[in-house]
Amino acid sequence: MLGPFVPDLLLFLLGQACAWLYLRTGRFWLGFGGVALLLGLLDAWLLLQFVFASDGDAARITLYSLRGTAVLLAVGLGYSQWRRRWSAAAKQRDARFAAGTAQFLRAEFVAAQATFRGLVRTDPWDAMAWIWLGDVLARSGEPKRAKRCYRRAAGVDTGKVCADLLQLGRLSDLG
């Protein structure tokens, strides 16, 4: 057998938990890809190990890929949560949000778009920043991109804190 089974099982479960958290918080493709990749690698390793009784390079590479994927998902989630809460950009979130709002109100749409894009890049789970980015794009004459932003905001707003803002016609007005 290729090493202890229990630590690998725990690492797999950690990777699955991170992938499901990505799914739950609106990062659909990352979460779906992580779940599918981890399940596929686990299935391949179990087949190689127990059905074909292979202890060769194929089983070893599959197991290392499983471990690597789980670790990457966990490290990526940890880094994104750190960047979201404790980075220098996160500490300036309120000031940047206020600056973007002021730019929007002054009809400086290019600057406001850059500001809100920076906010969602720092924190892709910030539903309010996604809504305001959608508003900027809608005012800039880009309704398809605005609608994607509103959908993203609805996806990351798991607590439905911003649901009332999204119900104010933002999605229905854009067709």
C-alpha cells in the first residue's frame, strides 16, 4: 500500500471541504472543479490500488496528484480568506468602496469600474462590490457584463443580506 490510508483520507476530506466552501460561497467553477478532480483522482487511485493491485508509478502519481490538489485547494482558500480579511487592501476596503461610490456619483465610470474591479479582486465574496460594479457597467452601456456581476453578487450573498438590492430591478431591467 502507498503509505498510510487515514492521513490521505483526511487530506481528501479537507480538500473536499474547501471545494464545497468554494461552491457555497459563489466560486462555482473552482468548487465544482475541485470536487470533480478530487473524486476522479480518488476513484482512479482506488481502482489502481485495490482492483488492479498496482503499486507502480501510475498509482503513486495519482495519489500525489490527489494530495497536491487537496493541499492547493486548502492553501488557496486560506490565502483568499487572509487576503479578504487581513491584507493591506482589505484594511482599506471601506475607503476604496467610498472612493468608488464617489466616482460613480460623479459619473467617472472608468475610474469607478477600476476601483470596484480591484475590490472584487481582493474579495470575490463581497456582494456589495459586485452590485456596484454591475451598476457601473450598466451605466457604461454594458448590460451583459452588468448582469453577470449581479448574478455573481446573488451567488456570493449566501446570507441574503443584499437580496433587497438585487430585487430592485437590477436583474430584470437588463433583460
